[in-house]
Amino acid sequence: MPYSCTWEDRGVYIKFTGIVTLQEVSDSDDAMYDDPRFAGIDYFIWDAGDVTSLALSDTQVDITAVRDLRASLKKDRLKCAFIAKEQRLVKQLEQYLAKVQALKICWQMALFNDISRARQWLLE
């Protein structure tokens, strides 16, 4: 399994490694959204800093944004920190963030290249 999900006091930390597919992204989303603790969290961290490749097409990236729109209808306040270093993955996350903005998802989202900056932003 190329991801792990760790529940923290105020949020959830999802760590990906290796090659990540749409199925793993969907599974990690389901693990978070379907958990009763999701209603009480303030943030999630989607850490793909050790991912070598995100095996998603542009259409699948957009579908992921639409899935998150559905989740945002149940939880209107959430900070979402995404971490990526690999250039293709950064571009796909930028595409995802643009789609989220176009869909008018009310969550605050930002992209970082390291965990310390992401955690600092979450505390602001």
C-alpha cells in the first residue's frame, strides 16, 4: 500500500510513496471521508513528497476534484496542505487546485514542497 493515514489531534496526515494510482488516491480519500473523526478535524495534509509518479490522467485529476466537492458539501471548513517535489506531480496538483477553485470548493488549499512549511501554514 503506497499510503498511510495517521489521525492527529486536529487533523489527518496522509503520506504517499512510490507510484500512486487513482485507486490509491480514492482509497485514501475514502479512509478519511468515511471515518467519523472527519467531522471534527480542522485540516488534512496530503504528503506526496516521496512520490516518484502519480499515475493519473488529467481527466482523473479533475474527477478527484469533483469527488472532493461532494465531501466539502458535508464539511464546509477545512485547510488542506499538499506536499510535492516531483515536477509532473506538482503540475498535476496545480491542475487539481485550479479545478477546485473553478468548482468553488470552500476549503482553503495550498501546495508546499516540504512538511515544515505546510504545518506552519496550518497553524496560521
